[in-house]
Amino acid sequence: MKRYIALAFITALTLPACASVVSPGATEPLPLSQHVMETSRVGTITISTGWLRAKDDFGDTFVDEVREELDACATGQNTLNLRIHVDRLRRDGRLGAALTGDGAHTLAAIAEFVDPAQGNAVVGRFPIEVATPSGGVIPALFGDRQMMVSEAWGRALCTEAFGRNPRRPGLHNATPH
């Protein structure tokens, strides 16, 4: 299974910068049916962006954090694959956030769930934008900004797609809520 995930990720990295893995022009939300929500888990995660390069570790962090959240909220037997196109990412500057104690990281992406048992038909689509606080002086200076915003986005996807927050807030999470 990890081999397929790695292969999908490598494939996404070798696509031209403008090639999106989501359906062309697809931006309208398409909720999962109740049955799919209750019986599905996520197999392969493929991402694309207009700016991702192989040397940028954002892709690895993003997939890891989204996978962790989805493994907690999508626990059924039927496998769906997930295609994500990241439209925008903004990581707040460390120094500015540390000096002011304020700031936020933002991420906007479209997620499409496809069912391989139905010829990769799109069964759900969720345009999601999140903002998570920089976290004050210490997290702003030393925190993993990519992890914070990726975890927040994965948690928002769980809430939107599967109707549940995968984890309760606390120190074990990179985001405050």
C-alpha cells in the first residue's frame, strides 16, 4: 500500500506545474452519500499544485498530515482514492509572527474522492480553505508551519466529508482547534 501512495505522490510531482489532478473546472461541492461516509476509508492520496517542486517538502508533510486525519475519521471497508489540488498556501513569516505574537497560515485546496470500484467516478468534492493561528512567539519561531496548516486542512476535510472531527483539541495536535 505504501508503495502505491509513494508512486502516486511521485507521479504528482512529475506532472507539469499547471496540471490539476481534480476534474477540470470542478469547484462545486459534492457531498458524499451517507452510505459512502459510513463505509469508506481512503487508499491513495494524489496531490497537485501550480507551484510544487520535488525539492519542496510541503507535499510530503501535507500527505502525511491529511492521511493521519483521514485514518482517524474514515474507517470503513470500502476504499476511495483522494485527489487534491492545492490552490493557495501562505505560511506566515516567523519573525513577524514572533514579534507581534499574531498571524496565521492559510491553505486552500479542492479534494475529490473517487471510487475505483466505479471506474474512478467522482463521489465527493470539497473545496476547503483553512486558516490556523501561528500560535504565539515560540510556535511562530520553532513550529512546523506546514504541519500546522496541513493538519488543520485534513481535519476540516474530515469534518466536511465524513461529518466528524477526527481528534479532540489538545497538546497532541499542532493546531489549537
